[in-house]
Amino acid sequence: MDFELSAAQLRFRDEVRQFLAGLPPQTSAAVHDTGTLHSWDVHRAMAGRGWLKAAWPVEQGGQGRDPFEMATLNEEFARAGIPIEGWLIAELVAKTLQIVGTPQQRHEVIPAILGGEILLCLGYSEPDSGSDVAAARTRATRDGDDWVIDGQKMFTTMAHEASYVFLLARTDPDVPKHRGLTMFLVPLSADGVQVRPVHTLGGERTNATFYDRVRVPDSARVGEVDGGWDVMMVALAFERQPAAAGHLLHLLGRALDWARTAGPDGPAPIERPEVRACLARAYTDLEVSRLMGYRMTWLTSRDVLPHTEGSLAKLFSSEALMRAAASLVDVVGADGLLAGHGTGAPADGWIEHEFRHSVVTTIYAGTSEIQRGIIAERHLGLPRATARRDKA
């Protein structure tokens, strides 16, 4: 299949590259070093160029960019090592609200997201139910025209920067767990909300969030009462992306720079067969990940939500990143475990960074085992019992 970019798409790619070339040289390392993979300066600059709403129709104030142009934008930011996780999370909520949100939510919340004014975070996982989000215990109880929310969420990344949490709560404990859930947009400034930092193995900051009798109006509800699972399936179709392919693209670029540089005591590492083999395997995995991503982009361009294709791409790309990072540590040797940018570590410390971070990518948007179960049942047509035995 031919996924070559058109002339217009190539022009947009050049525009993005020029923008990235104009950013301060330390932007990438500085953002990663904070643990918060978001830069308000970059975010506002993107908003100023209209890129946050570039994919939206012109009649809605967007630029009408096609899905391949947006895939190119994401790829170029990844190549430069500029994380835009805050924007990607907010965008998936905006796309979900466009499909299942109320007219008020579409009128008030989406423009604030696309204008670069606010971020959102995802309130799915809990301490006792990570990828099994349907086992959520956070409760939302009806009280007149309001809902009262009590509970705790884990891994609410960007909660310390966001204005709202897109929160899954149990509204009926007496029905099957998938059927008694409802989605809400909860202001993080509301009384009773607490945000506490959680620092991860991958060097990122995520958060635990607590909800103590948090009162929100019924207008904060997204979708039908007890219809939260259907709403979340829409959101997950946007969330399950080959995001780790971007990290692999950046890591491979850094690793190639290291491999091509001769040291004071000998030739460049790329002269060693094991280094070339490692880089070749990583490049092959990268191409497979990118093609899976382009397939999702193609489906999106035809107004198809890539549910199973997202699981395939997410599973492969995250595990490919983990393989590549581990192999690079092996071929670099002990120096591959040196951490920190500007410390003389090989590839400026990115090999060590991705060695830690790659493990975390296998958890985002559902663990690898969750994705395998989805693929087994929905793509291969295996019965649930068979999929579970295979997973075990």
C-alpha cells in the first residue's frame, strides 16, 4: 500500500520542521527533565498557528487539514523529541465530545481546548483497577439536579496542568460492571478535589486524584446515565495510537548520531556488526509501527473509528520501543546506563531514558495483555474463554 505524502502534505511537513527548528535548542531536554511532558510555550505557539484545531473543518474555525497532515505533524514533533502529550490527551477528549457531548459542551469546552486555553486529563484507572477500568469504584450519586462524586483515580497524567478530568464513575452498582458507569467532565478546581504527584520509573510525573463529595451539575455528564462504557469506547479509539513509534523514531535518531561518531579510542560504533544489527532491527520495527499508524490514519480519513487497528498499532509500537531500548543498552555496554542530558552519556542520555520510559508505554491506554485480549477476540474472532487462556 502506498502511503506517500502528497505535495500539499509535504509542504505542511516543511512548515512544521521550520517551526521546530526555531525552538530553543534545550526545549526537548528541558520538558523531559521536568517530568511533565508538556510545554505551555510550545502549546501556545501551536495555538497561534492554528495547529491545535488544524484537523477541524474550516467552517468550525479549523484549517481542514487531512488526517495524514496531522499524522505528519505528530511524527515531526516526535522526531524532534518535543512531547505534546498534554495536547494529545486534550484533543482526544475534544474529538469524543464532538461525537457524544452535549451542545453546551461542544460550544463551551471544545473551543477552549482548540484555542490552547485549557488541558484535560483522563480519570479512568484506580488503585485496585488499572487496565480493568470497568471495575471502577469511584461513585457518582444523583442528588437533585447534581451529582456527588466520591473516590480516587490513579495515573491521572496532566491533572496538575489540566482544567477538567474526563472521569468515569459508577452510577449503578446493581448491574453488570460495564453497564453501570457514567462519564463526567469534572472541574479540577471544584471543592473536594485533591491532586497529588506520582513520579514514575519512566521519569514522568503522573498523579493520584481524590474526590471527596465533589458536586457537579448534570450538565457535566457526558453521554447517557449508565452509558459511560460506550462513551469511553469512543475515547479509546482515539487514545490507542502507535504513540511509542514517535519515541522510537526519536531514540533511533539519537542512537544513529551516537553510532556514527568516532571516539578517541577507536572507530565509530556503527563499524561494529552488532551495532548495525541492533539499529537495523529497530528501524524495521519503526517502519512496521509507522505503517500501522498510517493504516489507522487511512481509516480515520474515511470516517471509520480504528478500534482494533488501534490495539494492534499500540501493542506493536510499545513493545518495539522496549525491544530497541533494551538492545541499545546491550550494545552500548555499561555506559548505556548513564543518565542525564549534558553529562557525557551516550546519545545524550536518551538511551537510558527510553530504557526506563519504554516499559511505561506498554501500560498507556491499556496494558499489552489487554490489547492482546482485544485482538484475539475482535480481530481473530476467538471466543473470550480462548482469549483468556491464551493471555494466561
